[in-house]
Amino acid sequence: GGSAAADTRDAEQRGADTERMTLRITEDVGQIFGVDEREYDLESEDVVTLPTTNAGPLLDRNAAERLD
């Protein structure tokens, strides 16, 4: 088994390797769990940088618009 510090470091490394997209949230989404193993609480007018895997569905349902 690994230590909690090693688990945190592994999650940060996965997050650093994840392709990201900057979005402005256009409707309240609530909490999502990103592929980078982070939780995001998304509300209308938030500007966030999300993994592209998580950003795509928000764009598809017009819950966000791309900024970058």
C-alpha cells in the first residue's frame, strides 16, 4: 500500500498530464468529479479550467462556453 502523500502526488501528476480547457459556466451544473480525480462545484458565471474530457459534455449541452 502507498501513503496518503504518495496518493496525493499521483493524483496531482495525473492532473498535470491531463489536457485542459478554460470555460465560462453558463448554467448551474453542481458538483462533478473530474477525470483528474478532483471535485468541481460549477455554478453559472464561474470561469474554470477543466479536463477536456469533462468540458466536452458541458459544451455539448450548452452549460458552458469555451474561453481559450
